[in-house]
Amino acid sequence: MKNTSLAKSGVGEKKRKEVKASVTADSSISSPFPKKLEVDNPIYLRIIKSSDDAIEGLSLDGNVLVWNKGAEELYGYSNDEMIGKSVVSIYPRNRAEEFEGILNKINKGLHVEPFVTQRKNKAGTVVDVAISASPIRDDNNKIIGLSIISRP
């Protein structure tokens, strides 16, 4: 995505109103992301929304900012249930520190190798998932969050 910042996007007000994500963040979360995520090209939004893979957009403190249809299906939690919540809530107790390890690597600019792990769905069942994690960077290349893509 070229730029999701409303102030810097250069996209006119009319155009921003036409292309809005249906993903909203909890207003109590301090985040560099806008409260309503918007993109200047609707194909990006369609890719995220329609992916069968679970796509999670996270703040650097682990709060869920984006939770797509694939994540809803894999984990059983709706978008409304997860936005603003800690992603660690889907980690089994024996994997609770895993997020910190991922975040530490991302913050150091290190590559996170894809790996297989476990997560907990809404019913409490532990599921095996393949994970890949990537930094989300702003226009100045500063890391402002991370994305995690999961699949069973």
C-alpha cells in the first residue's frame, strides 16, 4: 500500500469517502493508524477483505487493527469482537510469549521466517497454523505496526 494516512494521502475528500474499509479501531487505542482505515486504491482493500488466509493488522503493542474474513473463519471471532483487543488473546497459554519474540525481531528490522505454531479459536480449541509476519512501515520507513498472515 502506497499510503494509508488520510492527511498525507493526497486523495481528495470525495474519493476518500468512496473508498473506505469496513474496519474500525477502538478509539481508546493509541495508534499511528487512522481510526478508519482507508486506501487510495480499492483493489488493496478487496484483496484483504476477500482473502481466505487470516490477515491481522496489529499495532506495535499487539492490538488488532485489521481482522479480515479469513481470520473470522479460522478463529471464530468476528471483526467487531477482535478490533481493539490484544492478539495475544488467541495465543494458547504455552505460546503467550511468542508475540514478544515476533515483535522484537520486527522492531530490530530482522526477517521473521514463516513458522508453524498454534493458536486458540473462539471455542477454545487449539489449532495448528502456519504464520508469516511482516512489518508495516510508514512513508518514512518507520515501523508502525505488523501484519500476520495465518493459514491452517
